[in-house]
Amino acid sequence: MLQQPLFLVDSSIYVFRGWQGLPVDTRNRFGEPDNAVQGFTETLCQIIENHQPVMMLCAFDECFRKGIRNQIFPAYKADRPPAPEDLAPQFARCKQVARAMGIATLGSDRVEADDIIGHFAGLAAVRNIPVTIVSGDKDLAQFIRPQDRYWDYGRRPMAGYDELHKRFRIRPEQIADWLALSGDKSDNIPGVPGVGPTTAARLLNKWHDLDTLLANLGEVSMMRFRGAPRVSRLLYEHKAAIALARSLTGLIHDERLPDTLESCLRQPRSEASLETALADAGLPDDLAQRTARRLADR
């Protein structure tokens, strides 16, 4: 029998959504901007109230374009603007709120939140523990196994392995290879010119993985789709670019991350201690009180 799932939250997405979804003049008890914090707080409350996870981790992006991917490829995410001035300080408050709720938090100056989530998903797989990845980023679907769930909270219902297979037209574990071929504009990863998501999916459905595909480029020209000889030539001409892209789209390890799941055990708090911790994180008194009542001892 499978154990209760480990919830892995891609925090930055929900911090941004909180910032976008609440009024800009929202303030905390110290008079600081607080719309992202309050939106993120509600997201965590909903997860805990509805699922009461025993293990939960909030992963944060903290390498700020100085991590391993930018060392490999300086243009990685280079076209993304920095966080707005009123949002940037709220990330630390969001982490403080998560900790106040007894949730483990992690960031890294080497790898991204995606890698932290992939790391713990891998640890869970070894112990046959299912995971629920909470994210709106398609990249993270690559860590989903048949017993797992992928949940874009607030926008889509939970999806399993087969649903993701249908959505992307490839298996979840093929996503890193798929992005290496077709590129990822959101991360400024170029991909192979002329090979879009549909063609990349067609190639992987035939050859299963990138290594097998690249070992059979001569046979790609004989595949039954329009322009197959041209695609075969493009893949051959861009083999180095594909290898570079694949080093960016998959999991990158940070050996300093915890190597056990015990670090993800959630620590429920009494109403009084939770209210105090949330107030220390800056939540207005009335919101700290309401949140404490909702989550006490959960």
C-alpha cells in the first residue's frame, strides 16, 4: 500500500500569482508590501486544509542567474526582468510564513527550485512514496511517475501520469528531451531551428529518448512525415546545440541538499504558537488569527 504523498511546492509561481492577484496597496503589520505574501499564505492554507500532508516542502529559486545553468549557458533566462521592487522583499516573508506553518523550505545558490523538487521526487521514488508536485511549470512534469500527481493549483485539477501523457503527447519522463529539441522560450533555450513541439514529440514517440534518436539520424529521413529529410539534416547539424540544451532542461544535482525525506516532515502547531509565528512573519493580526484557527493542529 502506498504511503501518503509528499507535497512539493514550486513556490515562486504562487508568490507571483499572489502579487498579481491582490491589490498593490496591501500591507503587512510592519507597513511593508504584502500582497504576494497573503496570496501565498492562502495557497498553503488551501493545500493543508484539503490534503493535510504529512510531508511537504516549499522550494524557492535563489540562484539569481548565478547558478550552474547560467555557468553552462550565460543566456539562460537572460531576457527575464528582475522581480519588481515591491515584490522582491516579499520572497523572504513567504519563506517565513511557510516555516511558521511547519513546512520545510529550501533554496540553493547553485540550482533552481525545479532541481530541488526533482531531487526529493527521486528520493521518494526510491522509497515508493508518491509525490504531488504543485506547479504551473511544464518542466516539472518530467519528475512524475505513474503513482504521482501534478497540480497547477488554482488553474487546473490534479493530473496523473496518463493525463500528462495525453496533454503533452509524450511521456512525462521525455519532457527534458522534448524541450532540448524544440526549445523553451520561457527559459531562453533555443532548441533546433525548424523543429517545433509537434515534430519533437513525433521523433520521441518513434525513438523514445534523445540518445536513441541521435544514434539513428539516418533513419529519421525515412520517417513518414513531411520534411523528414530536412529534419534529419537539421538534427545532425545541431547535435552540439541539442547536447547543450539537454544539459539545461533536465535535473541538475546539488550534493548539499538533504538526502533523506525526514527533512520534509511537516510540524503541525498549536493555534497560539501558529498565530505568534505568523504575526512574526508580518501577517496582519486579523489574518494571523484567522489562519491560525484554520490550521491549528492540522
